[in-house]
Amino acid sequence: MAVQENMPSKGEASGAVERPPLHVAIVMDGNGRWAKRRGLPRTLGHRAGVEALKRIVEAAPDLGIRWLTVFGFSTENWSRPAAEVAELMALPKRYFETDLARLEREGVRVRVIGSRTGLSRDLVKICSEAEARTAGNDRFHLNVAFNYGGKADILDAARKFAEAVAAGRARPDDLTEALFDSQLATAASPPPDLIVRPSGEQRLSNFMLWQAAYAEFVFQDVLWPDYSAQHLAAAIAEFQTRDRRYGAVVPDDALAAG
């Protein structure tokens, strides 16, 4: 299972990793500030953010990444001004209309994770079309987290298991971490190795709360519309300096030698 690829094998020495992260998750942040600094409407910042997404999806496979999850619209974003929400709702449509043929052709599998409740019929249709047209691809996996929240994801998973118990299909002591993982929106992906947040902010903002348990974090002081392959490569280089122990204690070299 792909999840096992992210974990060190038994007896593998801990230390800085040389391989790139298999799964990178990105909080696409800073569109509004990018627009404000240029005296532009926030909506134009979101449109520039779509162009950044295209660049990163194109660059990621060449950097050794197999799964990319991007945070496009959170369950909390509904509280923004109506005009901005409307623009955010249009972004997946704009992205898939201009890039879906390339994604399909280049072996990218698309999954849109998050609740479809509250989304327009047209938006649900184009998200479903993107998933259907790329369902046979496996060169690269793109998860678009839209109308997604980490807390809601955990609650939905708990609700599914509770319903299975109530229906007699499961018992409470059947619940394991692996079973719970299988109920999450990201069940088809391994947990993220690296979570990147541009824009200078340093918080998760309700993104992949369960899945981030052993992820490495890199925060970068660049607004999302300006994000480039070089920024992503720098985040990966930082990831490769990290010592990933997954909660284990590794003897000092001196003790190991003795």
C-alpha cells in the first residue's frame, strides 16, 4: 500500500531524507494580499492563484512528487463577502475548463475532496467530470480540497463508523487507525510527507488535521500567485534536511558505534 512507502522500514537508520516527499499538501494562501498590494480587486488575486496552481501541478511530477493536495476553499470561507465567495466558486470551473484536457493527457488523476453540499449544480458537474475523465490515470495524483475542513472530515469519518455500528455492520472495538483513515476524504492517498504554506502565515487553518500527524511543515514568505517551481523545489530541499523519526528514539551515533 502506498502509505507504507512514506514510513521507514524496520531497521532503517533515521536521519535527513534524500528522496523527495511522495505527497505534498499546499495551503494556497495570499491571493487577496497579492491583489491588494497591486491595487486590484481580490477576485483578480484568486484568478492569478489559478495560474500558480497550473504551474505547480505541471512542475510537481518532475520534482519527484506523486500526490499533490491543494487547499482551495475551506468550510470557513463561506463567511467571506458574497462577491468573493462567488469568485472562489468559479475557480474550479475556470481551472478545469482550461487545463482538464492537459491533465487527462498527461496521466494526472483528479479527485475533488470536501463536501458538495452548497455547491452549484454546474460546479458539482464539472468536478465530477474531471474525476471521471481522469479516473484511469495514475502517473500523478491531484487532490483539490474544496469546501473542505479538517474537523468536518474527521466528523464525517466518525459519523460513517457510528452508522456502521448502529446498523450492526461493525462493533466499536473494530475501530483502528487504519479503518478510520479509510473513512476520510483522503483515503485514496498516503498521508502527506510535507505541508507547505506560502504567504508568511504559520498555521494549518483546519487543513488535513488527522493526516498531518507526522508531516513536515515548511512556511514560505511568498504570496501564492507568485509561487513557482523554484519555491516548491526550495521547500523540498528543506524537507530533505529534516530528521523524520515518527515518534521513535534513535541512539546517538556514539552509542550505536559502541
